[in-house]
Amino acid sequence: MKIFYNEKTQSFHLRNDFISYQFSVAEGKYLTHNYWGKAVSDNHSAADYRYADRSFSVNPNSIKGRKFSLTTLPQEFPGDNNGDFRESALNLRYEDGSFSTHLVYDSHEIIKGKPAINGLPNTYVSKDGEAETLKISLIEQTKKIEVNLFYTIFKDYPVITRSTEIINNSNLTIDIEKLLSASVDFDHAHFDLVQLPGAWGREREIERHGISRGIHKLDSKRGTTSHTYQPFMALTEPYTTEHSGDVYGMHFVYSGEFVANVEVDEYRKTRLQMGISPEHFSWRLDQGESFHTPEVVMVYSDQGLNKMSQDLHSLYQHHLIRGEHQYRERPVLINNWEGTYFDFTEKKILSMADEAAKLGIELFVLDDGWFGKRDNDFSSLGDWFVYQEKLPNGLKALAEKIKSKGLKFGLWFEPEMISEDSDLYREHPEWVLKAKASSPSRGRDQFVLDFSQKDARRHVLNQMKKILDEVPIDYIKWDYNRNMSEIGSQDSSIRDGEVSHRFMLGLYEVLEDLITSYPAILWESCSGGGGRYDPGMLHYMPQTWTSDNTDAVSRLEIQTGTSMTMPISSMGSHVSAVPNHQVNRITSLKMRGDVAMAGNLGYELDVTQMTDEEKAEVKDQISFYKEHRKLVQYGTFYRIYSPFDEKDRTSWMIVSKERDEALMYYYKILDRANTLSERVKFKGLDPETLYQVNDSDVHYYGDELMNKGIYIDPLASVDGHGEPMPLGDFRSEIIKLSKVITN
Ligand code: GLA
């Protein structure tokens, strides 16, 4: 890994064994993008701008001639209202209302390692030599405002991270109306766009389509990342598949409002950008003040989408997730939500815990309904003290009783919310998030607590700490169950345009405090399932509740889409009762288990209602999972068949780092009459290793399994006359491979 600077050509080249990223200073002023892709030699990193007079392009004043224009220059960080007619990366508004920004190169610095971004989540390095950072300083030509671009290249990953800092060195007050974290120009538009849109209960569907002229925008104006779009966008060559071809991805390490743009201009050049959404954002900078954006992870793969996913998983596992649980095997949990909803007593919870312990479950999570006077979702958010009538012996006694059964104890919170029917609201209605002079909308009949106000967030933090200091808690599920609206603050010292970002800074401050004060707790993030499943939250909480939809068939899509960017160790996946509560589908316990066992296994049902047969099956699932969970949670993940490409089947694989162990998951969704099976080809094995299948005496070499494939035999059945027999819908197999040790 090295950052090269060629003084003669004023060009920069960030390179490691996998990627190169090149840009230079054109005409002594303008930062020009040259290349992002597979690693190349450091020879021609200088700009090769194609000078030409193009009608109706305009030419910057200081450059002679008509042959140079900002709108045809591939730029690194385009200013606004300056002759580049494409989307800008920043918009500033000056005191006099003007808004033209010309950014020119001033200086640069190469920094060892990777500086943290204060108050924001970010990828980090912990050892010397893991990364290098280039800081480019740009100056606004007339106003002397400084804009610093930070580029970090990681030694072992095809990844560059980018963020932007602005320092107001002018003698004016300025309003930042837009400040993105990254912008990249490509000199063609032969791309498909891959994105992960969704909704509650069907998060992160994979969509892929060609790009065309105009702007395609994904964003959030909901105060949070939300279910609607993942803050992720990838451009692929049209021929790119899961396992071959180029991919250029951007992923935002932030949990608030974001924007991701892809623009194709009149010359069929492509601009890809990401950052905080400008829609509700306006940040005032007085003289001498600065602002730093969250970072964007830019990932490149020359081996298709699956390799991009693997690199993101690994980067996040080693350089984003932190704390005691970073590499720890995650416990098998039971959550009472779908088993009881709000309707539980201490007796009921203890009987569930009893049964759970017998099955081998390790953690009991008490979900919503234990606090205030919470019998439904109309009340009590903000009143984080035990609901005495429901739990008359208190939380501590309950936790201790659960722990005496050999289980760990976990608890649900939704700290960023306030119910109208709560003591907190009665005492502090001024802590409801709402734009000045507006009437706030309700969502799930609750308001958002204004975390941009220090007193409000401190109040909740203290309430939580009181419980955490008293009750032996091993795990917390941190929920967030509505989108924001009428974003603003009742505190007159906070400008409404700053609230959505100040809210995030407040949230991150509280999370940082909690995870450092209680390092042993395992934190799981949740937002109506996976509505805030983003790299920002992952920096604080190593797990997320992937989706409220626990139906095994729906989960095939949800977990496939989630695997596009998120590590398996972060993916909560639970077995629930049938008919399923979200889609009313009946699937076998085997299939529900086989799907949940491809993530962090949990159960979310009333175990006391299960038959003895079901309990025996669950016990087997748990013991199989415990034997293999290290591989599942920390192995290398492959998508073999995607439910977005194929209607009837899905297949995944997880291979150990040493390639001596693997699990292959195969799911048949709907059966058809009169079919013949086909061989399934495995991925990621060592071609020369001999593998044993399912502890049997059937052995195959890795090259056979990967190139020729095998029939997934238990799915192919014949009747008494040797005729193929339909086996029905919703079936699954997990095939275990282990290296045959020969003497
Ligand atoms: C959200 C979560 C669920 C559950 C409920 C409780 O919807 O996603 O898992 O915790 O809240 O109200």
C-alpha cells in the first residue's frame, strides 16, 4: 500500500495490491479524477483531460481558451454554480445570499494510519501499516474557505474511505446547504446500478437496472436511514455477475438522512456521489468553525458482487465493529415478542425461560412491555422504570431468577422516543422533536424524543444507567420505531436545519458513553426490524434484528439482500411460530431452523406451547448450530442462487478461512410436477482438498464439488414404483463438508 505523489505532474495515486485510485491537479488548480479500479502501475497517473471546444460549455475565467471546461472535467469534488452543470458536492450560501463556489487545490499531506472523525462512527485501524491517509486541502478561490478531502487506503482491502471537512477561514458567516462525503466521475456510462430498496417486513430487496441520462437518486428524508433504501449504491459493468466482473460500491457510515446519486450527463459520463442528504440540512458556520462529514466506504471488486460483499463483511468485522463481542460467538437467544407481545407476567416469562434453558438456549430477551405502564404501544416510552403491576418483584429479581436457570438476561429499550401518555411527556413536552411552530405528527402513536437537546438525551441515558447499574443485564436490544417528521427543535438555540444531524451526533454520543461504560453488554440494534441496519450503527452495536418478518421464505430474500453489505455475525435471525405472524405462511420447523441457522440463531415464539417432538427438533437444531456457529458467524459467505434471480430456490454457502470446513444451505421454495434435479455447484472450496459430506463416507474433491457439482439427493425422491414423487413446498437441506484428514 502506498500513496504516491508526482510533483512534476501534480498527480496522486493511492494503491495497494488490489486497487488504484488516481487524481491530479489540472491547470494548476482543479482536482481531476483519473482512475478508480484494479491496481495499475504508477506510471501514467497524470491527468489526460481531452481538451476540446464544446459548444455551450463555459470556461473558467482564469484559464485561457474555450477548450477547458469544468462541466467536461472529471472532478474529485465539484463546487456549485461555477460552470460544472452536473450535481455539485457542496453548496454554500454566503451572508449576502450568493452561492457560487470555485474550489482550487492548495496543498496536501500524507498521514500514517487513519484519523478518527470526532463524534461520528468510522472505520478504524489498530496497527501500524494497516492504512494511510491523504488529506487534500482545497480553497474557495475568492472566499478563502478551506475544504479538506480525506482519503484512506487500507492495506488489505480493495477499499478507500472518504470524508470531507470544511473550515470557515473567511471573514463571513456561511451556511452549508450541502456537503457530500464523496463524489467520483467515470468517463462512460456502461453501467448497471445495484441498489437495496425495501420496506418494513421486506428490507433490502436487490434491484438491478441500467442507468440512463438524468439523475437517479436514493435518499432518506425520514431522519434515519430507514427501511426504504440502504445507504448503498453500486455500479457494475453490464456483464458483471455474482462471481465475475467489475463493481464499484459506495456505502455510508451514518444512520441519518443520506443521499446517493448517480448522474449521467450529456456526454454519457457518470457521476456517483454520497453524503448527508441536503434536503433538511443547513448548517451555519461562523468564522473559524468547522464541520466534518461522516465517511463513505468505496469498495471495488473485479470478481463480481459476491467478492464485494465478502470484502465489506471482512472490513466491517475487523475495522468497524468494536468491543468484547467483536469476534465472540454469539449466543442463541429467545425473545418473547412474538410469543407474548405485551401480554406477559413474571410467571409466564419464567416458564418460557425454564423451557428455553432445557432446549440449550443461552440468552433470554425480555422485549417491549416491561416499563412504565406499557400494555400496548400507546404509552410509556420515556418512562424507563419497571412496570410494577406486571413485574411486581422488579427487574433485578426477574433477571436473577432467569440467570439462575443458566441463561443470560437481555432487555429491550426504545430510548429515542416519547409517548404522549408518559410521565416524561407530562414533565417535558418541550423535549418532543418538532419544527418550531409546527404540530408534530404521530408515528405508531409516539413522538420522537429530541436527542439534539442535551438535557433530553442525558435524562434517558441516566435512566438507562440506573437500570444497568442495578440489574445484571448481558444484552440490550435498542429499538427505534418510527420515522421522523416536522424535523426541528423546540430549543430556540438549535436551528431547525441542523437538527437531523445534531440528533445523530446526540445519539452517537449516548451510544459511545453506554458501550464504553458497559463493555460486557452485547448490543443489538433494531428499527422495526432492519430499518436502521447501517454501518453507522454497526460501529456501536455488533448485531441487528434483520427484519420483523420472520417467515422463512421471506427471510431468504431479506437475508440474501442483507448479505450484500452486512457481515453474517451481525444478522439476527429467529425461528418463529406458524402460521407466520407476518405473512400467515406455514413452513416446516426444519426450514425455519435451516434459514435462521444461516445467521445469529434465535427463537421468537412461546416455547411452552411446543410439542415434545418440536422441542426435540429444536434441541437438535441448537446443538448443531453451536457446533458450527463460529463458521457460520465468521466464515466467508457465498451466494450460490439468489431468490431475486430464481423463483424456486435459494442457496448460500459459508466456508472457513482455512477452507477445511463448509456449510452449504439449499432451500426449495415451491415444488413442481415432473422435474429432474440438477447438480448444485459449490463455491469457495480448496480444489485439491478431499471433503467428507455430512460425516458420511461419501467424499469429493473440492474441484469436483465446485465444477461438476452434486445432486442434493435428499430432495430428489421416488415413490414405491420408482417414479419421481413431488415432495411439497418449503424444503431445505444443510450440507456439511469437512476436510478428510489422511495419514
Ligand atoms: C419493533 C421490533 C420488534 C419488537 C417491537 C416491540 O417492531 O422490531 O422486534 O421489539 O418493536 O414493540
